[in-house]
Amino acid sequence: MTSTPTTARAGDSLTESPARKVSVFLSQHARVRLGLLLSAPLFWLGLVYIAALAALLITAFWTVDSFTGQVQTTWTLDNIITVLTGSLYQTVTLRTVGVALLVTIVDILVALPIAFFMAKVASPRLQRILVIAVLMPLWASYLVKVYAWRSVLSQGGIAEWIAQPFGGSSPGYGLPATIITLAYLWLPYVILPIYAGLERVPNSLLEASSDLGAKTWRTLGSVVLPMLWPAIIAGSIFSFSLSLGDYITVNIVGGANQLLGNLVYTNVGAANNLPLAAAIALIPIAIMVVYLTAARRTGALNNL
Amino acid sequence: MTSATPAIRLTGLTKTFGSVNAVDQLDLEIGEGEFFSMLGPSGSGKTTVLRLIAGFELPTSGTVELQGVDVTHRAPFDRDVNTVFQDYALFPHMTVLENVAYGLRVRGVGRAERAERAEAALASVALAGFGGRKPSQLSGGQRQRVALARATVVQPKVLLLDEPLGALDLKLREQMQVELKELQRSLGITFIFVTHDQEEALTLSDRIAVFNHGHIEQLGTPTEIYEAPSSPFVASFVGTSNIFDPSEAERMLGRTSTVSIRPEKIALHTPASKPAAGTVSLPGTISEVIYLGTSTRILVELEGGKRLTVLEQNASSRSALDRRGEMVHARFASADLVALEPVAA
């Protein structure tokens, strides 16, 4: 180029540049564009996500040489049968599902009024503050939060201090403590979808219901809840599935109780039986498939 | 007003949002069976008044009476008024029939009776047979009718309509205007209609209240509002007006106060012709010609710089466009001039 101060016309210099050529090529070839856009996420989803799950599924059908502790790639249904028929696994599965259900119910009951206040009552300023407040616990480490609950529930802890004047006592360590702690951990994941769902219910619908003669509870039952159903299901999927897989919380505040996660953990570690661990891990997956199918039946997933 | 108890009586009604007086010391009586419009630009307080009557807002001060009964502090579900919302507010998870029957269901009307009454209400808005659909499967005009059916099936004493035709296209809007008027006649109840569309208000109403800054600028029949606007605001908001401020009025018309003249009352003549007795004749030049189909809007720049808008009916097919730059005399009967109250403050 010469050193003349007048620059070349923008159009001229652009036709030269390779970046422009690529752009022109891409804008003319929609399929190439789509391919480039999707290849990276599809690679991630396919390899890292689906492949890992498939590996788990396959491992469950293998076995372990009890003498050497080596995984043998001979096909067998033994692990699946053990998991399905063993009374230990049945008990722990029922206990885990019970805990997950109770955690979900507690979370929904706590989240509904909080989300309603955030979406329909609070001023826009307070709304922003509350969203941040709900998200804030997620900034802290999971372990720290669980140990905080351990201290709250401990002998002479805050729970006891609060409950004693009313003649109560701290629930101590055990399944109630596990449910309380898990409900606390997953609460943001339940509040946020319900809050988002309520945001999508226009105020005019609440006014219309009241205008037509419905009192507050009637409006909540006939208008708000039915419209909120998909959001509640979405929130419950989080709290239910996260509870099904948890083993750290129950270790820290659950006393001697075991959940499915603990069985997986001991089978991978102490027992060194990866195939059995994989078979146990299939239980929560199967439960979630049933849960999602049931949710689908209600039509709740159509509106997500 | 008539001696009978009015359907709605508002006394000293005030609503403050923060430091803004949305409604300021409003006194208003709306008669039984009246089609009453509240007309005004956005932010003039007309919708707030509607919401105060419905009970969605509580007034800062003042009272709302419904057929002589003070309902100021009653919840919306305890008031015998129903609302047609601007966005229709149909319940998306219910069918059309369930929507219409909702008010009856809430009142504990039996299943058979409420289905029958809801069907009848749907038939009255020409939607018989649509009961099984979801609101999302209906067009805008149909949703509008469902909202009307839902609000009228519970037989309110007063129906409140919050810009119900705003979202419809022009053709449909004109059709719905006729249907609204017919519905109001057949039901015989009071309609309170909020709109920012002056033409809609003029077409539909028995009486109109023109709102501005939270108070009523003028209250009267459509003819009174259009023919005798009381203030420059009403004159320019309802229809088009050529307004002469006091100094212009004195210089050109020999009047001492603000006056206005409607564009259709002005005729354009050649300078050579003689003005009739009692007419004002103002010389000027045509600066712009806008063809409107049935009529033509002509802007005339008068000597001295004042611009006049003139509306001429298109009787002949003569092209008006080439009249730009033509010297004309704008003439109108001085009796057609309307004196306006001077602008306060």
C-alpha cells in the first residue's frame, strides 16, 4: 500500500479479506454453517455424556473375579438380579425414594410462597435482591453448607437452642436431618423454575379470576396452580433426582443410614465391585425414567 | 343527572402512585344503562379510574359507590362489576366454555345450568360451537368475544371495558364496535369503556369524559365534545382543530380569547371571489395536499406564517396534488368558531 492518507474505499478492501470470503461462503451454504455450529456441542454430548452413560450400562452386565478383583468382560445378568432381589437393595431403594420424595415435597411447599412473593408481591428492586439471595447459597461449597447443618443440628447446636423453649429438641443426626439438609441444598433449584413460571402468569389473569368472583384461595387453586404445574414438575425433577444420587449429606448428617449413593460408593471403593456399583447406579436412572414418563403423561413437560 | 341512583358515583376519588397523582379529586356520576366512555391519552388516569371501580386498586382517598352502595373497600370479588381486559386475560389452561363458565362455577352454579348459561352466552357473541377449543386456538376477535361472554354471563350491574378493541385490526374493530353497541342495548346494563381512540368514543358513547392529567377536562355527549370543546386540549385531542391563540385570534379574527375551527368547516376559494356575509376570509398559499380517499387534507400557509388544516370532501376526481403553491382564500362562518377556555397556568 502507498502512504497516501486517503484510505481505500471500505468495499474494496473488504472484498480482498479472507475473513469476508469465509463469511460469504458461509452465508451461501446453510448446511455447512449448521454443521460448524453443532459439531462441537454434538461431540461433547455424544462422547462425554452419552458414551459415559453407555459405559456404565455395559459395565453393569459384566462381573468381577472374586479372587483377583479384575473386571471380567463376560456377559451376565447376575448383578441386575442381585440388585432387584436382594433385600438390602430393596430397603435402601425404598428409603432413598422416600427421602427424595419428602425432600421434594418440603422444597415445593417452601418454594411456592417464596416464589409467589418474589414474582407477584415484591417491588422490582426487592425482586432483584431476592433472586440474588436465593442464588447466593450456590456460591458456597456444598461441603461447607452440609457441615454448617451438621453444626446446627448437633447437640447444643442452634436447632436445639431454638426448639427447647417450645418443649422440642433437635432432630439429631438421622433421616430427618438428611431430609432437612437436602431440602435446604436443592431449594434454589426449586424456587427458580417456580418463580420463572409465576412470572409467566400475567397479573391480569389473577385480576380476572378475582373479578369473576373467585376469592384468593380459589384463584390460587383454579388459575395459578394449574398454570404453574409444569414449573413445579421442573423444580421437582431437580430436587428429586439430586436427592436420589446424594451420598455425602447422608454420610455427614444421616447417622448410620445408607442411601443408594452410599452403596455405589462402597462398591466402587471398599468392595471393589464396579459392575455391582454400576447395577446399583441404574436404580436411580430407572426411577427417573419412570418419574419423567409420569411427568410427561400429565403434559407438564410440553410447556417447559 | 337523573333523579334515580346512578350506577356509579365517584366522590373525591384520588389515587397517588409515589408522588404522581394518577387520579386527582375526581367526581363523576354514571347513569343506569349508559354507554359511558373515558377518553384520554395514555397516562391520563382513565385506566386507573376503571381499576378503582373494579377494585384492583384502592383509592388514596375518596369513595366509589355502586348503585348507591359504598364499595370503596370491597375486594373485586365482592363487587357486582365485571371487566373485559385489554389483553382479554383468558385462562389458557381452560377451554372456551370453562372460561365462560368460570364465574358461574365460582358462584356455585350447578354443572348443567352453568354449561347451559355459558353456551347461551357464547351464542350471544356468535361463538356457538367454539366451547371445546382452547383460547390459543382462537383469533384475536374471537378471544375478544369470549372475554365479553365471560364477563356478561354473570350478569354484572356494570361492565368495564379496558381498551378492548385496541389489539384488533381496523376492519374487525369497526365490526366489534357495532356488536358492542348492540350487546349493550340488549343487556341494558351500564358499559364503561376506556379508550384512547377518539373516533371509537364518538361512535359508541352516550356520554364521554375526556381525561387529561388525572382529571376530567370535559364531560358531555359526543356532539358536545366534538362541536363545543371546552379547552384547547379537548379541541386538539378529539378530532383535528385549528387553534388560534389569543394574539393570533386578535390579529386575524378580531377575537380576544383562544378560538378554534374544525378543518371541515373551512372552504377554499379563489382570491377573486367575494366572501359571503358573516364569513371570515384569510388569504394564504396551499403548502401541502394529502389524499385520504374520501377526502383530502390541505395545509394552507396563511399570510403571517400561521398554518391551517382544511378538509375537503372528494366530490370530483380532479387531482388535487397539483394545487400546491396555489393562492387561496380560506373562508369559514365566524359562527363556527368555538371559544376555548384559556389554558390554566
